[in-house]
Amino acid sequence: MQIAYLIVAHHQPHHFARLIKTLDGPECAFFIHIDAKVDETAFREAVKGFGNVVFMEHRIEVTWGGFSLVEATLALLHAAVSFGPSFHRFCLLSGSDFPIKPNARILADFNSTREFMRVDRKLKFGEDTPHNRYVGVYWFIDSADALLKNLSGTRMRQPYHYIGLYHGSAWWALTRDCVEYILRFVSSNDGEFYSFFRATLCSDEIFFHSIVKQSPFASRITHDFETAPDQAEYFRCNEHGCHYIDWNAPSGSLPKVLDPQDFHRLLHSNSLFARKFDEQRSGGLIRMLESALTSTTPGLDAEDRPKRKPGLETHPADDQFVIREAGSDQVYYLNPTAALILEFCDGEHSVGEITTLVREAYSLPDEPHFRRTDSVVAVARGHALRVLQYALAITALRSTGSPVTMHRPESSYSPLRGRQRTVALNSFNRASQAGSSLTCAITNLPPPFSAVTSAKIDSTSWMEFAVTVLFRRRTLAAW
């Protein structure tokens, strides 16, 4: 194992499970702290099948802005470090985070001596600015005494002189050497250091940063305002250590709750993770990211933007569209859904965006389900062909003039005219040679048991259409 993920969560157990499922691998383990104010049963149930998830037995009631979050984080660090020497990276995440890069990329970036942390400012006593007030006055955020809690922010306090205090982003990923240094520092300065930060606002954004900044590891910090060549550009940047966090959105609460419009910004950023994600408002984006990160199809991923080939003529005909390629006798018949996808192949929409648009347009389920009765590998499980899986599922496409069956991708099966037809794909060499049956089912459609013999293929074998016509042959669109 190489990565210890430290996760603090208090809500969204379903998203929590998706986070762990996406990050899971033989190179990592997860150490979980669930806020003591909530029932953790749903969280435990959501990941009960994972053998590399460790829940903290002693839980702390975490209050926003209070020292309680630092205590929860320290508990996670102690648990992960004592688990064994195999971890060389300790990554702090919240239950509202999600990866935006594949695990291989995360592992590669973490296999370095960099300290993924963002430090934005040095705090100064005596200067009445919002961030300086975090340490310049007393805060009693975690106090159970209502009277004492109400005094928060009203009483000046003495400066802390032992080390400089720095403020930055609360989420980080540090090397083992750095983490062990932090724990030794805390152990040797437990009394006064703890006491000071117990009365500090948002201490999780200062506590660890101040220690690392005065440590031998300071020069390894990835995002440090003191070394940034352009201060204005530095603060416009939404990259915080290894996280993408949008504090620069023009309106609404901050940081911004991310949505599908952020998809390309996330994929093209240098960050490995992002926040904040809300199960409802970020649902489409999460699905796009899941598909992008789990793609197994070579040569095509969520960032690709398929572009309709030039010279295609489209002619509507009853309940289908006839596509003719200029200068060729090749003719294709597409049902309305397939034609819609081809329309989206404009070089502007990415595969991930097309997937989401089609899924939402037809109210399709989040996850497809397959049934296989043959040894054929389900090559379309990857993200690249989910567009086809969802919407070209049973597409009306032909290359010779033979009619085909057309089905609408709806929640309940509804055939168009109920015709069963066969299509001949003369260019489909693999099917011609195989001479065996291929079967694949989507749960909300009837079992499309299809027999491939010679150069004929039943139209319900959507996977063969996908691979042959729109991926391998790239007949209508290229990327």
C-alpha cells in the first residue's frame, strides 16, 4: 500500500461510497472519521464490502470553524501512521470531494517528494483583517457553554510568538516524512500549541500549514504565495494543493458547488481532486467523472470531442433519418436518438457531455446493467461507448438497405412498429469470421439475444453496432 486516504464526513453516505469505490485499489487504504453528531450506520453499510476501510471508533463532534476538525484529522493521522510503514502519502479528503484524475495519475503524482498544500498568507497580529481575526481574537466555537460561545470574536488575545502562523486551504496530501514531523512537533508542543488553537477560528486552515512552513519541508509545498511569481494570478487560480476548489465564482455561496459546466475545467486542471460536490446539484457532473475515470476503451475518453464528418447529407424520413455520404453509395438509417447524437458530434461537445445530455433527455438510470451469455468481452462497458450504450442502444442503422429493428431507450420497452429485421454489415469482418452468437442485455429492454452468422447481425446487438460502425470504422464521426 502507498496512499492513506483520510476522510472526514458527516453527510451524503451514498456519495461517500462512490468516492471510495472510485479511488479503491491495491495501493491504498481509507481511514474514516464520521462526525459524532450523526449516525454512522449508513456510512458503514455503504462500504461494508471493502476490506481496506478503517472507521475511527472514537468519534468527535465536529463543528465548522472549530478545533474539533483538527482533532479529528490528527486522530486519522495517528491511526494511519500506526497502521504500518507502507504508506508514503497521506491525503486528507472530505465527504464532499471526488477525484478528477484516474488513479494511475494520482499514484504517479503522489510518488514524489512534493507536499500538496496551499499557503495563502502569513497572519499578522494587530492588523484587523478577516483572516488575521482568526488568531487575533478568542473564538470558542466548540464550547458547549452558550455564553462563552457568544463571546467568540469579541476579546483580543496575546500574539503567538513561537512560530509564524500561516493560513491556507484545509485540504492537503503530505509525504510520510512530513506527517511524522507534524506529529512529533504536536507531541513536543502539545500544551501551549493546543491551547492557542483551541481558541482559533478555522484552525484546520492554519494548524498544519504553520507547522509545515517552519519545517524542512517548506520548500516542497506546491502552492505557496511567498514563492508565486504573479500574486494576482496566484489568487485567481482555483488549484489548492491537489484540490480544485472554486473560490472565484461570481455569485452564490463559496466555494462553488460544482456542476456539469465545470467538467472540462476539472479535467484540464492540474488538480487530482475537487470539491464541493452535492449529490443532487452535482449529480450529472459526478456521473461524467465516474465514466471518464473508469474508461477502459482505448483511444477515446471523456475529453474527446467527436466531430461529424464533412459531406454527410441528412434527410428525415418518417420515424428515422437517412444519412448519405457525399461521393459514396453508402447510406445509413438512424433513429431519432442516434441522429441526435450525431448532431452533438460538432467538435464542441465532449463524449462525457453527450453522455449526460442523452441520459438526462431520456431519464436513463445512472448505471447500466449487463447480462452476458457468451464469452465476448463487453468492450462497451468503458465510458467511451456509454454514449452508444445509452442512446444508440438498439439503433436503427444499416449499411446495405436491409431494414432493422428500432427501439426507443425509455424506462419501459416500446418498439417502434414492432418490426424484427436484420442488417447486413459487409464491412464487419470479425462478425463474418466469428460465426458465433453474441448476446448482451440492458435491463430496461427485452433480452436482445442476437445471432451473428456470416455477415449478418441482429439489430439488437448494440455493442456490435457501437464497435463496428461508430468506433472502429468511425463511419459517421471521427475524433
